[in-house]
Amino acid sequence: MTNRVSVLIVARPGRMRAGLRALLRMIPTIELVGQVDQGLAAPERVTQARPALVLLDSSLPFAEMELALRQIKAEWPQTQCIVVADNIPQQGLAQAAGADGVLLKGFATETLFTTIDEVLARIDRPADGE
């Protein structure tokens, strides 16, 4: 990643959100453009900030997070979304809702960084068949 990448965190206040924020600050090319406490407020914030990446945490009620993910991908399909899921069933639901990447809680820091790099690389190259 050579350009600045704008990132929005969608998570309730707490350890996970603080941890994500701290980890993202370690990446010099990341610019945090905000945090949202409720999934239902996320699409509006995405419209305002137009982040390249949205990180959604399952600390939100899952149905709320899933709805926010679907709305973001419908309105801003180029916005990449990574979901932090609690378990395998949530991982599958997040993928079905359009998540570009899913991490299971307990992930290693390097896994977060690698996932971000992989997801953001998709912005620069078209999908197969395009």
C-alpha cells in the first residue's frame, strides 16, 4: 500500500475497538476516518467519509452488523469490508452478506495486516472476467 487508505471502524466501545484502532495506527498508510458504535449508523458514515475499508466487529448485534454490511456493499460496492466474527457460523453469514474478508476473533496481528493488504489489493485490480 503506497497511498493513504481511509478506514472506518464499526464496533461498540471496548477492547476490540480499542485494539483495532491501536493496530491500525501501526500501519503508516492507514488513516482512521472515524468510529461508529452502531451498525445501523454505518452506511450513513460511509456515505460521508467514503472509506476504502470498513472493519465491522461482531460486538454489534449480528443482525444489525449484517444489515449494515449489506447496505454498505449495495450503496458502495467498491468499499472493502472486513468482519471480525466470533465463530465459524458467523464467518459464513458474513461472507454470505458480502464481506470481502472475515477474521475469527483471536486472530494474530500479522493476520489482520495480511488480510487488509489482500482485501485492499482487490481495489487496484479487477476481478477475474472483468
